[in-house]
Amino acid sequence: MAETILIVSGWIVLVSVVISFVRFVLGPDYLNRLVAFDAMTIMTLSLIVLLAWFLDRMIYLDVALVYGLLSFLGVVAVARFGEGEL
């Protein structure tokens, strides 16, 4: 039962990544694209964690942690660049 719920949640997250990617491509300005990119990275992090759980490979959690930190730094850098502070 728990695996079924996790599989369904994985598919829901995957669909939301696709929707967010469409928003990233069609966004009218860079702020909308930045928010869509940040949402995609957060959802991708959850997919990496689900994959780590299904494959029983805890090394993927380290990958998810590094990916999250790099994503955060990238979003902050682009936001500061957009504000003209960088």
C-alpha cells in the first residue's frame, strides 16, 4: 500500500515538473522563469529522494543534497543579477 502511494506521488511530481518546464519555456519575463526553475529543482529533488528509496541506494541522498545547494546558489545568483546587484 505504501509503495503504491509513493509511486502515484512520484508520477504526480513528474507531471508537475513537466508543467513547470512549460512555464519555464513560456514565461513572459525572467522572474517567472526563475520561479519555474526553482520549482523544477525542488520537484526534481523529491524525485531523486524517491528514487533513492525505491532503489535502496542512500548515496542518492547525498546527490540530492548537493543538487539542492547548487540550485539554491544558482537561483540566488540569478535573482541578484536581475536586481542589478551583481
